[in-house]
Amino acid sequence: MLAQTELEIRERQIRTEYLNRIGRELEGRRSALTQQLDEINSSLSGLWTEYGLLHNSGAYVNRIPTEILCQIFSSCLNAPKLSGDGYYTYEERPCTEVVLTHVCQHWRNVAIHDPNLWRSFRYKTPRWKRDPINRFNSYLQRSNPTTIDLFIHFNFSSHEDMTLLSAAVLQVHRWRRVTIVSEDNKFNWSPFQLALKDIEAPSLEYFSFRPSLFVSGHTNSGHVLPVSTLEPKIFTLGAPKLAHIHLDSTVPYFFLPPLSNITTFSLDAKYIGPSSVTWDAFLDILALPGLTNLSIGGEVLLGPSHEQLQKPIQANTLQHLRWSVDPDRLNHFLSYLSAPKLETLVLCRMHLPSVPSTPTASISLPSLRSLYIIECANLASSHYIRFLASGCPNIAHLSMSYYRPESGHLLGYLNQEIEEGRCHWTNLETVTTYIDGADTVAPYLSFVQPRKRPSNSLNPEGALQRPLTLRVSNRLLSIWKTHLPEGWTELKDMCNVTSWTAAADILPTQWPPGCTNRVMENDRSSQFNFAVDWNEF
């Protein structure tokens, strides 16, 4: 009763064959339609591409010669990429070179085939949405054969980070400017150190390496000794163009690059640890023939030996010096320094040392024109400013900053010196001040009064001397005009009074002066950062 009859079987076979045939026909029609749709899409793409080229050809910007358009694109890359706190704003906006490739077909063709647009590769964890290795390879291919600039910022350890470093090491021969920053002091840098040791970096000009290494007196490899010579520990086969170096204080233990041709040396203590550079090595750095810019941030140097104490120090090529936190080493250095070409000096965040009592103490900075005193205390008891003024009488630009001063400030000290018959730096041209809590006009009047210049007065060189310019905060200027009009009127009759509008007007974030490497700007961990109340702006 359940078995099918022969007629039923035959009808099923006929129906199955029919459905199978119709299915094949429909599949064929669908395949043909799909192929036709692909052809139409391809034709449309070509049509709209041609349309876009014809439509955009009338735009003046697309009639610019390719060489000039490339120059315009390059100028877009030169725009500052740092946010106000010194960190790169990578994740807030797409990279300029990528944006340029998405404007139109013509711009895309020009941008992709311009190696200079792709020579700067930036990477910052947490991970980018796109695989960084593939992105790095794309930049390498598009930038070939130019040298490359790298900015790599690690927030934490990951396999991805180490893979990227390994890929970057393979391109050392193309490195031009390299910045590597890490916030993770547990990252294993040993493979990277070994990879950089016995190689040459023929095109490297700028090397900033701040890995947040934590170093104690002893490691698994034994006792760690501070650097006593300038023998390189990486790029041992040479880095002939290396001129600018910015290092964490612990980097010299393991990653000291060749220093023979440097012009800028910056050593910054990110974490408290053993000082990594001996006084002998420091003197060797000062003796480098091309050194013009020196920055010491924090306790990074060992003090001089007994035999080295009170010995004169020559820095014949030094032009720009900044020093933070470590007053003892500053005393050994500055109190016996002769730097005939030094133009700018920054002293930041320290209790100034006492005036040296030895007869050999002598400071000679005849070319010093710009002095920045930032959060420096112990003025009245040490009188170091008096000693400093004796060696640099030609200061033209003085800048000072004090946020909530507890033990006096520079303006008060200089006024005290005036009362005692000593007026320092009478030929000042500009004075920039931020002193939290000093809102009255009186101390500024006391400071300006002995420096008031008659009309058509001449400076020591015989040139016409302009009136002193005093720069204060917008808030202070508003208070004087509104609540202290008499003092304000008297002050502006003695000098020009203007306002500063940013902390960088007090102490420039870019160092050294005139430096074109924006990566030298301070970050949040810098020993040269200082506080300004936002109400002052």
C-alpha cells in the first residue's frame, strides 16, 4: 500500500528533470545578469572617473603643475600636529596624507606617487583600526626611495608593538628622524637593543628615545655601571649625520648612540633612579666640537670627584642651555663656567644653590641675552641670582614664572636688591612675568622705575634704545585698568605694557630656539613643564 506505482515513479522523474532543467536555465540567466551587472558597474566606474577628470579639469587647482601641487601637499604636512599638552593628536583626525588621497582621482594619483608625503609614519597604541604592519609596509613602499621619519608611542606592551619595532629596525638604513616613546616600564627592550647594536644608521639626523626604562643598581645581568665614556652602545658602525639626541636618563646604560657629531643633547629624568652619566662623561659631552644646545632635566648626572671640584669648565660652542631640578650639579657646573657664545639660559623648578664661597668661582656668559627663571626658589638666602648677574650683564629678555610661590619670587628679590643699592640688568628690553598672588602695581613700579629710559637714549653699543616692555597676564592687566587706574597710568608712562596669552609666551615649548624639529616640544612628563592658573588667560 506504501509502494509507488510505475505511473507515480514516472511522473516524479519527469517533474524532477523539468525542475532541474528550469533551475539550470535560471542559474545561467542569473550568471549572465551578474556578468552584465559587473560590466555595467565597471563601465559606470570608468565613466564617472572620466567624468570626474573632465569636470575637475576646469578647477584651477587641478591645472597646477604636479610639481607645485606636491609642494602644496608637503606644506600641509608641515602644519603642527601637536595638541596643547604636547601629545600628538593622531586619533582625533586622519593623517593629512590619507585625506589628500580621498579628495579626487587626480589628487589621489599625485599624492600616492609623491614619496615625500609618505616618509613620516606615526603609530600610537592602543591599536589602530588598521593593521599597523600593513600600514607601515604601505608607507615604506610609497615613500621609497626617500629617508623616513618615525614616531612610535607605546602605551602598553603587546606583540603588535614588538613586531612593529622589528619591522622598523630592518629599515635603519632609511631612518632620518626617529622618536620612540613608551609609557610601560616593563617592556622588554633587549631584542631591540641587540638589533640596533652592530649596524649603521647612515641617514639618521634626530634620535629621541624615551622608553621609561626602570633601572636599579643591580639587574639580572649584574651590577649596572654609569656611563663614564662616550663609547656608543647602538649604531656602533656609525651614524655620521646624527646631530640631535633626546634621551631618558636611563637610556645611556644600554642605548647610547654615537655622539661625535651632535649639536643638541637632551637628557631627561622620567623616573627616579641611579644617575646614568658620570661627571667625566658629562665634561666629554661639553667638549664635543659641535655641541650648541644642552638640556639637563632632573638628577641624571653623578657629581664631580674631589679632584674635579672647583675646576674651570669651558663650553666654547654652547649657545642654548636649560637645567631643571638638580641644583647641586648646577652649582658645580654653572659656578665655574665660561661659555662665551651662550645666548639663552633656562633654570627651572629648583631651589637655587648658595653663592659659591671659593675664590675660583667665576661665571662668564658675556653673550647671554635671554634668561628664564621658572619656579626657582631660595632666592633671598642663596643670592645666586646676584652671582649669576655678575657674569651675564647683557641680559635683554627676562622671563619668570611662579605658581603659588611660598618662599619668594624673582621680582621681589630684584626689588630687594634695588633697595640695597644693587640694580641688576638695567638694559632689559622685555620682561615677561607670571607671579600668582602678586596683583598690585607697586612691585612692578619698583622694578621698572630704575630701568626707565629717557627718550632717544642709546644702549652700550650706541644703538637707539627702546622703552622697556613689560608683559603680564590678561587678568592682571584687566585688574590694573579697572581697580588700580592710578598705578596703571603711572606704570604705562614708564614702559610699554602688554599681555601674554599662553604659557608658551613665558617659556617656549619648542626648544632649542629656532629648532625645526617639532618633536622636541615638551610632553607631560618633561622636567620643564610648569603650572599657570587658567584664570590668567
